[in-house]
Amino acid sequence: MTAVHPLLNQTRDLLAKTLAGCSAEQVARHPAGDPACWSAQQVVEHLCATWRATVGGMEDRLQKGRPLRTRPTFAQRCSQLAVCEFGFFPRKREAPAAVRPKDAPGVPLNGDELIVRFSATLAAMDDALNRIEPQAKDAPVLTHFLLGPLNVRQWRRFHRAHARHHAAQVERIIRGA
């Protein structure tokens, strides 16, 4: 596995410890047999979609060659503090359509295959964050749809809080709870 920033390594480990050794059937199972509830594979697909969206935003920002000029509102600063500093992640919020898993998940993967897949996506995001960090320093680099403009450090912490939120879901799905 490619070395990534320690926060993103923690993010990877949160998911990997639950998924390691799981069968394709375990990760494809929907909670309570309800197809409206995401399977573990769909949760991982959602996380990968958010990481890819961050990469896309960072690539766009790198092409522009400058950090954002916008500043967060007071409400956004409060949300940033809760999520990026304290790790609080709100529940029962619907994911934006662009990062929702597809209805038909495609080829079922086992837990180890999912780990390989999401590790590569996480490493790609880490690379994009590392490339933009020197020029941005502490300035905001990309705007989150709810949290507002975030700097590189905040993006890493957001993704860790987001993954922690979903890692608990994945664990419950795998346990069948």
C-alpha cells in the first residue's frame, strides 16, 4: 500500500479492520434485508465517490494556480469546528446525488477487494492534497457544499470524520445488527 498522510491512514484503517476477510455476500448484504439501505459495498462506493470528488476539485484548483478567495460564514465556521476539529458528523443527512452509490452495484467484491479499491482512491486523494498544500499553505482550497471553504488540513479531517461515521455503519452491516 502507498504511504499516505497519517490522518488518511487512520481513515483507511477504520474501514479495513472491519472489511478484512469478509465475503462478497457479507459486504453486499443490506441492513434488515432492505434494498433502500446501503450495503457495506455501497457505503464504500459512496466514500470513494466523495474522495474522487475531492480529487476533481483539487485538480481544478491546481489548474487555476491559486487558492480560493472566499471565506466561510459564521455558520460554516461553526460546522467546520464541529466536524473538522471535534470529529462530530451529523446523522440522517442525505448524501448529494453525485456521491450516492448506484442502484446496481456492479460486480460484488469481497472485503479484501474493497480495501484494495478504496485504498487506491484514498491514495489518489492524498496525492492531490499533497500537491496543492505547498502553494495553498493554510488558505482554503475547495468549498464543501455544507461546510464552506476548507483548507487541506480541514479536508483531511473532514474525510476522517466522514469515514468514521460510515465505518460504524459498515461494522453494523457486517455484524448483521
